[in-house]
Amino acid sequence: MSEGIWLWLTIVAIGSTTILTRGSFILLAEKARLPAAWHRALRYAPAAALAALVAPDILLDGDALQPFNPKLAAAVVVLVIALRSRNPWLPFILGMGLLILLRKGLGW
């Protein structure tokens, strides 16, 4: 019986935390403005989140850091092509082509 109480207390605590953190922005609205420095820093949050998701997949092969792996080679090619070209499809096509060539063609 006590397990059921702890489960419901946990659910109520998690729900309250969610409502308070998300609702605070709605309730405070204009009263709580973020400083300009925070606004500038938050502009980089999406890029940082994307890098945090992509970097481990590129750098790790299995569970170990592999400095020479096909995903990293393809990522470097994609980065170079994306910086030199304005075509959004070219980095994707050439990067995937190189990755398939390295994995299937060379067995890397």
C-alpha cells in the first residue's frame, strides 16, 4: 500500500514541478525580463544542442573514441562543402556518397 502512495506523490511532485517551471513564464510575463546578455547567449542554444546530439555519433564508433572512422571523414567533407557551396543538397549527397563508399566499397 505504501508503494502506491509514493508513486502518487512522485507523480504529483513531477507534475507540480512541470507546471511551476513552465507556468512561471506565463504568469510573470513582462515582470521578469531576461538580461540582454542572456538573450545573446540563448541565440546559440539550438546550435549547441544540435552539436551535442551529432558530435558523439560522429566521433564515437561503438563505445570508443575513434579518430579515423568513416563518419568523421564524411562529416569533414560535408563541412568543407557546406562552407564553400550555397547548395543545400550538395553536402548531403556527397557526404552520404563518401560514407557509403567508405563503408561498403572499402569495408571501413
